[in-house]
Amino acid sequence: MSFEVLNPGMLTLLQDSGRIGFQHLGITTGGPMDEHAFYWANRLLGNKPDATQLEITFGQLQLQVNAATTLAIAGADLSATLNDKAIQPWRTYAVKPGDVLAFGAPKSGLRAYLSVAGGFECEPKLGSCSTVKREQLGGLTGLGDALKTGDILPFTATTEFTEQRTPKWAIPDYDAPLELGVMPSYQHASFSHDEQMTFFTSEYEVSQNIDRMGYRLSGAPVKSSLDGIISEGIAFGAIQIPNDGQPIVLMKDRQTIGGYPKIGCLSSLGAGQLSQRQPGQIVTFSPMDVADAEVERRLFNRVIFG
């Protein structure tokens, strides 16, 4: 009643909805970088929304199926195959013992999410199975390890299968131009009108320096009137501006406090869309009201949670 890892790929991590309520102790939330894709993968199977999944970054993962189940793939197109036959994300598949599921190189997007009926079985640490390597928390061992060859991923077997597909309107185009709404917050007022205009009218390129902690962007520099600030708590999607003026968007494995001025914050769904962009892709920013972000999230939650 498991998958066996034949090849762990570039980076494959067990993730649930995150480790909530511990940032005051310096423990970050973790969880899926792209909440949209994560929650759709569970919804396709009728799982609990936070059922544990695999987050597959850059592909190359290979799994041997040891028991029948239904799986769902959402998010990036990582050239997935089932027994060497190409399969597509955003739908469900039935698998049986002896099948081999493999992921190749990214065609579109960066991170795919693989869910099984009922979710992967994992012992929670501080209430969550989410893997945070830097903090040595979560995952199969509880010590924050990424998957490795020979790992066994247990689940409850089932032969029941219902084909489900994500509606086309809910499938993002990860190759399309990405404009992200920014909520003015934190030290927004410390950036002059001219600096704000530079930020909101410039194109920024996703750099090579991206990971689960943060996305460093490259483009027109912006400056705050502050040399630094007293370290304070940081939310998912916060946009730090360090001394070189190049924005850093803080992601799921971010540090819990920071001392750089922040021009604003993305919504969680916006940050998730950024997490699917590869180095070299272009993003732009526009002002966003908090109320608009709340409406966007409520509509998403209504679809996912009912």
C-alpha cells in the first residue's frame, strides 16, 4: 500500500497545508508554494483539503506503484508519464501494482502536485507533515528530509476510480504574462512617489536565485528612505527591498522575521502564481486593495471548500 521512490528528482517534498501557529517561536509555516494547484489536486480526489501530497519541483521524480489507488496531478506540466505513456496534469488517473509514474523536464510551470486518494500517510510534527529542510521539520522522517531513492510512501489502497478533470477556467497559463497585485503595507510610505512609480511601471525578471524561501527578481532598482528597520514578522508574499534595490518576494519557507523595508505584499494566490515562474520569465506589479484580495480568496475558497 505504497509508492517506492526509484528516483527522487531535483526536489520532491511531502507537503500539507502548512505548520500554523508557531511563527512566534521562529518556526515558519512551510506548506505548498502554489496553493491553487495543491488544493485542486485534493479536490479532484475528494480528499480533505489539507491531505498530504508531494510537491515536485523541476521534475525527474520516478515512482513504483505497489498498490492500487487513484491519483491526481495538478500544477506544472513536468512531462509526466505512466508506464512510458504521456499523461497531463489537472486530472485523475487510476494506477495498479507494477505501474511506474515518472516526471521529466518542465514544459510549463515549475512545481507539480501529486495527491493520492486519502492522502499520503505521514506522522505530523507540530501538527503538520509539511517538509521544511532548513528547520529540519516534517516529511517522512520528521527531520525535514527531501525524498530519496528507496523511500516508501504509504497510503490506503483503493480500487475505486472516478475520472475527474479540473475545469478549463481554473487552469492557469504559466507561460502567460504575469501581473501581480501588491497590497500597500509595511513600509510602503517610506518609498517616494517616484520610487513607487518605478516599481509599478517596470518589468522584473525572475532570477536564478529562487527557492522555497524567496524569489529574487531583477529589474529597475527601487529605494526606501529607510536605511533599515527593526526586525519584524514577515508574511507569505511580502516584498523586501534590500540595499541593492532588487525586490525579493518571500515564500513559504521564509524566515519569520526580517529587517529590510518592504514595499508591500502579494496575496497568497498571487505568490503561488509567482512560484510557477521559471528564471528568465517576466513579472509586473500593480496596486491591489486588501478588499480585492479578500474577495479573490473567498471566491477561491468557495470553489475548493464548498
